[in-house]
Amino acid sequence: MGRWWPRGLRPRLLAGFALVTVLGSLAATWAITESAGEALVASNQRRISETVSGQIGAVTHEVSHPPDQAALDRVRDSVGPDTLVVFEDLRSVDGARADLITDELREAVREGDRVVTQRVVDVDRPWLLVGAPVMITDPDGERAPSGIEVYTVRDLSAVQEEVDALVRAAAAAGAAVLVLAALLALVTARGVLRPVRELRDTARRLAAGDLDARTEPQGVDELAELTVTINEMAESVQGSMATMERMRADARRFAADVSHELRTPLSTLTAVTEVLAASTEDMAQDARESAGMAITETRRLVRMVEDLMEVSRFDAGSVRLREEEVDMVSAVRDTLRARNRLDRVELHAPQEVPVRVDRRRLDVIVANLVGNALRHGEPPVRVGVFADRTHVNLVVTDNGPGLAEHVVPHVFDRFFKADSARTRTPGSGLGLAIALENARLHDGDLTAGNGDDGGARFVLRLPRAPGQTAPGRERGIQE
Amino acid sequence: MTEILLIEDDPLLQRGLQLALSRHGHEVRTADTGEEGLRRFRARTPGIVVLDLMLPGMDGFQVCRRIRAEGEVPVIMLTARGDDFDVIGGLEAGADDYVVKPAQPTVLDARIRAVLRRTVDVPNEVRVHRDLRIDTVSLTVTVGEAPVTLTPTEMRLLLTLSRSPGRVYGRQRLLEEVWEHDYLGDSRLVDNCVQRLRAKIEDDPAVPVYVQTVRGFGYRFGPV
């Protein structure tokens, strides 16, 4: 579609209506004025011709044959001032506009025996030229041209003015119709466009996720059909969404139920493997190894079930923050000390960074990040704490090969294993996912990437007081 | 040797915990239901009760409240979920501590021992603060003329706080000293125990005189 064509539905409708109206009224006006004008002119012409013939007929019997100058002048006087009467070489006195008479007309009169008319325009005025041969009746009764020709000129301005007035009236009527048509187009456009606009609004709400949005179909036209179709579509989308949501909820509940049911047998296993562990000295080598494996795997199972339950709690939205005033630096140090990691990790931190956090959740995040770096990266593993006025950043880096590009977007996915060959890592595969959920619970964020020297780099960013961080200029110690 | 009453409905877990706790030097009696547990508790008072919260019939919360109403025997609850509902409900019912399943018997044993310890390292003396009289030798407490019976945990909390009146103790510090928890102890244990202690020794627990809250930090004894 060309650029000159308006893009909106409403201007297009209006333009279409206007175009049709203008063309229609132009055609009508042209046709009316043309035929009416022609008829007017023709009837005038006929009247004038008849008058002239009558006047000529009235003086014919008084004219002797062949006529002399005086006779020609007499004929001229009786027909009118703008008249010329000719007989062979004799000419009557010239009338005022006798100069308009054309040779063409004279030719026609000379050759025929009837009245001939011609319309000419001189100095913007229309004129009617009438030429008539004077007929005489022979002694034997035959009518024949006498050789006298009468030419007269009549002004047609009055007729022309009548025609002009007609055109003006038609044009005015056309303009009025155009205005009326535009109004009509507006009303029609509104009538057509309102349901379209309602439909558009409904579609937008649907797209934005409001699946309850519907439009009441009006009438029985194509738009109403479209409305019904869209409503049906929304209905079916809503249905599938509800089914999917139900299935997801079922899956979540199933995971929660399963891990809950696993707790009691796992508790028993945990209790008895500890008894086993205390009595391995009396066992044979193979039995001792088996007991050892039972103990290790029981611990792993416990960890996985606990992580699974934690994820289920996040999915169910049943987790709550229990915030306390905590010194971030001592909290990190406590976490490292409790897991015997202090001597394997370089801690770079200021004296003290007071924050409001859930200690247990912070512990889970830090333990996961550090454990991950120690397991998958190379030493030295560095932990840095950097604070500004509103936030505290905890940066964990290692000296390993870093994260592959295709891995970065998925490190926080559940059960994601960067190296598919090494499926048997000691973790549950949920650690980083849980760490991210915990960070978000604090209104914070956890991001993964690679450091300048190539090792993996995880950054935990927490507001120093969740829920009440005012955006403002940050100052203080920066990275 | 402590006599433990273990109330747990799953027979295998009950037996497993009995085996493991016996190895730690305890004598373990068992009950399958809350009702049976209460019967056994009344028949012979144990040193401590280890109580599963999810029991058929009378649940763990009710059992805990009954036991608390009948004496000062410490209660440790076993919670399957470890979520706030269980923990808060159990602590309000009067439990001294809780362990989340699957619990390692070593951890459970450490908690049992901590909860049973009535004393802290304090000089032998009789301290008097207004109407409150604390005898650190006989471990008796009286308010005015009336003797007050405290659970071992309440006693240790009071002894710890009153050791240096006016000094502020953070919740984590109290958890480590009184409950012997690691650095991630649940500070709700402290708050709950403080409430129970206040109910026993304060004239008006809503306006405490002896155990005062220091907002944002923790608790202190006095100044009276």
C-alpha cells in the first residue's frame, strides 16, 4: 500500500466515502448541467430562428424582384438592428455586430433553402448567428430562393447566464452532499470501528494475561462472528492454562509428598547407620566397606530429600524470611568455619557490614557458592564482601577454567549438571537453584559469570535491609 | 544414665532411635501413640521426653501441653517438616528444643544432654534481687515466699542472665550457652523460653522487671 494512502481504518473509510461522493456528485452535476444547458440553448435557438423566419416572411411580399438598395434596407429594418441583408452585390446597411457573420454561414445559406444557425463566441460573449434565404413563390406556385439572404446576430448572454446559474446550483448541491456524506461516513466509521476497538482492547488484555477478558458480540455481522471466535479462543486458552496450572500444582504437591514420605524411612536409616558406623571395627573388610557405603549414601539421600523439600516449599510459596541484624562478615566466617573451609578459602572483607538477613538462608547461599567453587573450580577460591550504602555484594571466584558460554544461562536450573559425564557429584543438583531462590527472597539477586582471569565468578547482591531499600546514590566501599 | 520416653508411631524409626540412643548411654522406653505415651509418663516419670509431633489420635502438641501441665520434665520434639507451623506450635506447647527429621542420633543426643543440664558455671551463692531469690547450690528459686519450679532450660537461662545483671546477651550467645546450639540456632527458642520464664517469676509478665528485652539485641537481667 502506497505511502499516500492513510493507514488508520477510520481515515481510510472517510477518504473512501469522500472520494465516492465527490466523483458521484461531479458526474451528476456534469450530466445535469450539460443536458439542461443544451436543452435551454436549443429551445432559445429554435425560438430565435422562428422569430427571424416570421419577420422575414412578413416583409417578403413587399419586396420587388430583383430588389434595390432601399428594399434590402427595409428588410433589414424589419428584422432587427444587428442584421445584414445581401442580394448578389448589393448589401444593406451594416448592423452593429454584422462583422460576426462568418463565410461558413453564408456558404451554408447560399447552398440551401432553409434557416441556418451558428453559435459563436466573441469577446467572452456567446452569440447566435442566424442566416436565412428569402423564398419567393413562382407564378407556377413553386417556392424558390430569391437570392436575397438575411443574416442576423442575436446575443445569447442571457441564456448563458441561466446555464451558469444552473451549474452553480448543482455545485452547491454537490458540496452540501459532500458534507452530508462525510458526516454519514463518520457515523458509519464509528459504528464499524467501535466493535473493532473493543475487540482490540479485549485482544490486548488477553495478550497481557487477563484470560477473563471477553467482548459481548453485537448483531450478526462478520465482526460479531470474529468476536465469537476470539471469545472461544480465549475460552480454550484459559482451559489449557488451568489444566497446565493444575498439572504443575499436582507435580509440585507430588514432589513435596514424596520427599515428606521419604523422611521417616530416612530417619530410621540415619539412626541405624550411625549404630553401624560405630561398630565397623568388628566387621570383615567387605562388610565394613558395605557399611561405609550405606552410611555415605544415606547422608547423600538425606541431603537430596532436604533440598527437594526446600524447593517444594519455595514452589508452594510457604517460605518466610526470618530477618535479624547480622554482621555479614562474621556470618560468612561462621559458615566457612562450621564447614572447615576457613583454611581453603581466601576471605577478603572489611571489618564489619551490618545487614538485615535471614541467617540460615544466608548460610545456605554462602555454603552453596563456596562448596560449588571448591568442587568444580581450582584453588585459590576467593570470597570477597563489598558493601555500599544500600547493598552488600558477596563475590565468590575460583581459579578454574570458568563456566562455558552455553552453561552460564543454566547454572541455576534445577538438576543442571555442567558436565553430563560427571553425573555423580556429591550435591543434589538443587544447591544453586535454592541459593538463587533464597537471594530473591531477600529482594536480592545471584548472578553467574566468569572473572577477568577466567575462573567462575558468582555474585550475590543483597539489600542491606530487604523491603526498605530506597533507591539512591551509592557510596562507600566499591568493588 | 537418663531415662528417655520416646513417643513415635513408626515402629522401625522407634526401634532405630532406641538402638542409637541406647548406644549413647540412655535408657529408652517407647510408646506408639500419644495416649500410651501419657500413660507411661504418669506411670513412671522419665528424665526427658522425645516426642514426634505427627501422631495418630492425640497429636504431639496436645501431649506436650499435658506433660508441661504435669511437671517440669523437658521435652524435645521431632518435627517432620521443620516449617514454622510445627516449630512455633511445638514451642508454644512448651517444648524445650526441637530436632528436624531425619535427625542424626548424635545431634539428638547432644540436644538431650544440653536440655537436661540444669546448671551453668556459676559461683555457689544465694542471690537476691528484690523478691527474687536464686540459690545456685540447691538450684531453687523463690519469688517472695513461694517456690518456683523451673525446667532445666529455664533454670539455665535464668542463671546465665543473672550472672552479670545489666549485661546484654544476644540471642545467638544465649543459644550457644544455654541450648549448646551451633551458630545457626533458632532464636525463637530463646524468645519462647523467656516468655515462659517471665510467666513464672515476674509479677506482670507484660511489664518485666527481671528479664528485660533490649530491642534489636537480646535480653538482660535487670537492672532491678
